[in-house]
Amino acid sequence: MELSSFMEALERRNPGQPEFLQAAHEVAEKVIPYINAHSVYEEARILERIAEPDRALMFRVTWEDDEGRVQVNRGYRIQQNNAIGPYKGGLRFDPSVNLSILKFLAFEQVFKNSLTTLPMGGGKGGSDFDPKGKSDAEVMRFCQAFMTELQRYIGADTDVPAGDIGVGGREIGYLFGQYKRLRNAFTGVLTGKGVGWGGSLIRPEATGYGSVYFAQEMLRHRGDDLEGKRCVVSGSGNVSQYTAEKLLAFGATVLTLSDRSGMIHFKDGLTTEQLQAVMHHKNEVRGRLSDFADANGLDFHADGNPWSVPCACAFPSAVQNELADADAKVLLDNGCFVVSEGANMPSTPEAAHRFEQAGICFGPGKAANAGGVATSGLEMSQNSLRLSWSREEVDERLQGIMHSIHETCVRYGSDGDGPVNYIKGANIGGFVKVADAMLAYGVM
Ligand code: NDP
Ligand code: 2IT
């Protein structure tokens, strides 16, 4: 099996889907040599089958805004692969959402969920709806209309959505309420629920905490530690906030946060009080960092990104392709040697390749940010048991899962005495479990 012919066939069938093709290329590049060494996967055409979603659902979402005007959006759910468990993955509400972006995310999710050790298949969904600038009532009406369509396709044993960009606790509440109303069933059909109505403690924190635990695993593997390290974080949403919180708890210095308006440089390091204020501003006020920086006299760079600030560790935690090759070069030139991807595919292929060549600790998103979906898996377990575990118990399981993901990466990504290739390790490690299940089921 050749990478070029695999990609040519994929490009022919999926024109105009650059993000999906980018994600598929990254996986195929690492997995095809492994497949060639294990011909059973090639004969059964496992990679071709994983790259074709089981189904891709698209539907109209019609709702009324506060002025009574009719609004039309598009909803999606990509059910990529359920070989090892129900489809599982987030919902993204953002004007940029399209089929290519959701297919990339659903494809990544298959490998990520496999790495978590929990029984979850891969899926992703969302809408081009923009929650920004909308009233709570508008967000509620949109979520209800969206779920009215989505509920046909999901279920606690079928497909279990959660949050992603633009979908947090508020949206999950409206979505879950509407599912419960329409189906007259209180089930674990969504994760990221509030703790009083079936949610898990630590789920809001889990992606950020997990990304920091993964960085700590990579450092420990080299006999090093996060304490005292200078760190840059991009984004200021759910993942970034709890990445920053855990970094502070580990005694690291957090130098930056960002959003679509630009970047704040905390020259003396972000304090716990500043982080709390940022959380309030982003989660309650739903404001921009530019206004927060103005009000607090902070060093703000409208055109800046965090990668120009000298650091040892970088946590790209906002959006795909936010870290380009030139940024990777600047990071490396400034001595950065740990990158833990809180976001999905934040590094462009050129940037990831540069990190790989440099032999630094580069944790790709499907490994580094898997703590979020892993804790969603723990929420599903608790829902099935009709029990709630304590904070300590969930956090301990999360740490155990991040440790085990790191071990899988080391197992499949070690080349002799060289540095661990985490891209290779995560892709092959994620592939094998799904591939073996598909082999067991025969041709379908
Ligand atoms: P949020 O919506 O909470 O936050 C997103 C953050 O990224 C915001 O600060 C937002 O800025 C910024 N951002 C979004 N788009 C852009 C853009 N085009 N350019 C610059 N900044 C941008 O989302 P999450 O924190 O949940 O998600 C962040 C990333 O982590 C995503 O890639 C997501 O797929 C990934 N992820 C999330 C998981 C989760 O459990 N939530 C799990 C695993 C991965 P602004 O505030 O201005 O909108
Ligand atoms: O990208 C991701 O892993 C998520 N947005 C979390 C998915 C989930 O089901 O918790």
C-alpha cells in the first residue's frame, strides 16, 4: 500500500475538504508503513474503511431570533466509526463549521478515543450557528431546534455528543433538556452535563488538565518536570483555562492567553487571581480579551500570537492550524522543547514536521487532549452505574488514562535510542485496536 495512491483516491472522493485530507494524510503517513508490515490490515482495506464515515448526516435547523426573524442554519453529525463503542465526540458551533472541518474532527476522534482505553467510537457534529452576540433565549431556541433534528440519530448506546468550540455547559443544558423532553427519557445521551443532572466532576477541567498531565508524562520520560517551566498557552476558552490552572498548580509560569481579538502577554506570569478574572470575563461576561486587557492595564497584542514569547513549553489550545511553520521555527529558536496540543490539529503539517525533526516532546492532539473525551467516557460509565464518583476518583482515573496513553505512544513510537515519536506512536497505537475489532467483524 502506498501513501500517494491512498491519498490520491481520498482526494478524488473528497474534493474541497482540505482539513479532512490534512488529518487523513497525517495518520496515513504513519500508519501505512505499519500496515505494510502487517498485511492482514491491507487485505481487509481497514484504513480505507476508517477514512469513509459510516454516515454523514446534514440537516436544516430553523429557529426564530429575538426580533421574530426566521433564521436558517445547517446542522451536522458525522458518525465516523463505531467498531469499539458508540460514536462519541463533540459538537462545534462556529460560523467556520463545514463538512471538511467536522470530517477531520470525526476522523481524529476515532484514533483519540481508541487511545483512551475506553470503549468509544468516533464522531463529531455541530453547526455554522454563531453563539457570539446571541441572547440566552436565542441560543436556547437554536439548541432546541438543533436537537429536534439530531435526536433521531443519537442515543446513549448509539452516539453520545458533547461540547467543543462554542458548546459549553449552557448549550449542553439546552440540548439535553430538549432530548429529554422529546424522548421522555433521562439517559446518558450527552456528556459535559451539569453535576446535578448526570454530569461528572472534573469533566469541565479534563481536557486542560489532561494536556498538562500529558506534558508532564513527556517531561518525566526525559527525567524532567514542569515545575518552574515558562509556558505559553493559546486560546482562553475551556481547554486553555484549565490548562493554565493546572500549570499554575504544578508550579509552572503561564506567560500568555489569547482569543480572536489577540494575545495578552503576562510578563511576570499569570496569577491565580488574574486567571479567575479571565474565567469570569470569558464564561460569564462572554467578552473579548482586548477589553479585559484594556480594563486591567495588561500588555495586549492585537496581531500577536503566543508563539513569539520565549518559553520552554507551548500549549496550543484554540483552533486547527493556529501554529504555522514560521511559528514552530520561532518556538524552537527560543528553546521550546515541549508542545502539548490541547486543540485538535493546531499545528500545520509543516510545523508538526519541524517539531518531529527537532526531536522535541511533541504531543499531538489525539494523545495530548484525549483527557476530555476520556472523562466523557467516565461520565458515561457513571450514568450507566447511576452513580457519581468523587473529584479525587475521577481525577485519579484521568491521570491513569493519560499515563497509559503516554505508554502506548512510547510503545509504538520508539525508534531505538532516539526520542519518542509521539505522532507515530499515537497514530499506530490508536489504529491497532480499531483495526483489530473491524477484522473480527468481517466485511461490512
Ligand atoms: P471554547 O469555545 O471554550 O474556546 C475556544 C477558544 O479558542 C477561544 O478562546 C476562542 O476565542 C479561540 N478561537 C476559536 N477559534 C479561533 C480562531 N479562528 N482564531 C483564534 N482563536 C480562536 O472551545 P474549547 O476550549 O472547548 O476548544 C478549544 C480547542 O480544543 C478546539 O480545537 C477543540 O476542538 C479542542 N478540544 C476541546 C475539548 C473539550 O473538551 N472542550 C476536548 C479536546 C479538544 P474567542 O473567545 O475569541 O472565541
Ligand atoms: O475533541 C474532543 O475530543 C472533544 N471535543 C470532546 C469530545 C467528548 O465527547 O467529550
